[in-house]
Amino acid sequence: MSILNKIFTAIRGGAREVGEAIVDKNSIRIFEQEINEAGDKLHDAKRNLTEVMAKEMQASRKVTSLTADVQKHEGFAGQALEKGDEELALEIAEKIVEIQVELEDQKKAQASFASHISRLKGMIKQTGKTLVEMKRQLVMVKTTDSVQKATTAINNNYASGSSKLLTAKESLDRIKHRQQDLDDRLAAGEKLKGDLEGGDLQAKMKAAGIISGGNNDARDLLAKLKAKTRS
């Protein structure tokens, strides 16, 4: 029997772990839904509050009306007494008592409505502030989650692609080596061509001032043409 209990306990524990894993995976979505539901409840509370405020206004008007009614009937009772009609005055007094009973009921109702209104306004105001803060926190946790996912993706890609990066670097080194080898061979070919055609010797003589370059020959020719012109 104890083994069965342990098996059931293990199953319940596994189910709890699975449930917690699902909650953790969808925690932001759950948090956002809870905020939305709280917003809906707050909207309902505001609508209900307007209904309570309407009832309080009605009770207030009733109190005003009944108070005036009491005063009016007190005047009637006074007039009946002035005329010596005590029976009528008594009947009016009984009416006044009835009105006063209703008046007290309406005053209690008005006071109750007013008290609830004050308390509900405070609760709605505080809930509204909390809801605004929760919405601000939702934006922050969403942003943090996005950044963390991006960072994780980058790290995963770097880890999985590290070998590819190494092979890519090797390919780059081979390309650079091949290009450098080609540049060296081209430079060697140009040097060999110059040596075979005497170009190197011409360059050395020009550098030593033994022969002049093309620009100097042009200047000499221009000077001769000027001399002929003058003669």
C-alpha cells in the first residue's frame, strides 16, 4: 500500500512540475492576460460605481422632498390647531410621523450610498494606479524577454558556427596567400621585362644625369625653334 502511495505521490509531483513548466513558459502571456482581465474588472467597477452614485443622488432628492413634506404638513397641523380642529391636527400629525419614518430610512440609505461611494472611489483610484504600473512592468518584461531571446540566439549561433568561422578564416587566408603570390609573380615579370629590354639601364642612366628624360628633350627642341624664329 505504501508503494502505491509513493507512486501516486510521484505522479502528482510530476504533474505539478509539468504544470509549473507550462506556466513558466507562458508566464508573460499569462501576466498580460491577467492585466487585461483586471482592466475589464476595473471598467465594470466604474460602471457599478456610477449606478451607486445615481442611487445616492436619488436618495438625496428624496430626503429633500420628504423634509419639505414634513415642514409642509407641520404647517397644516398648526393651521388645524388654530381653527380648533384637534382631530384633524392629530390626523395630520400621524401623517407627519409616517413621512418622518420614511425620511429617516432615506437618510440612512443616502449615508450608506455615500460611504460606499467614498470607499469604492478610493479602491478604483488605487487599482487604476496599480494597473498602470503593471502595464509599465509588462512592457519592461517583454523587452527584457526579447533581448534575452536575441542574446541566446546569437550565443547559440556563435557556438554552433564556431567551426564554420574557423574554416572561413582558413579560406580567407588561402585567398590572400594566392592573391599575394599572383602579385609577386606579376611584379617579377615586369622586372624581368625591364632587364631584358635595357629599361633598367636607361633608368639608372637617367638617375645619374647621363641622359635626359623626355621632358628635357622637349624643352631643348622648343629652345632651338625659338632661336630659328629670332634669326
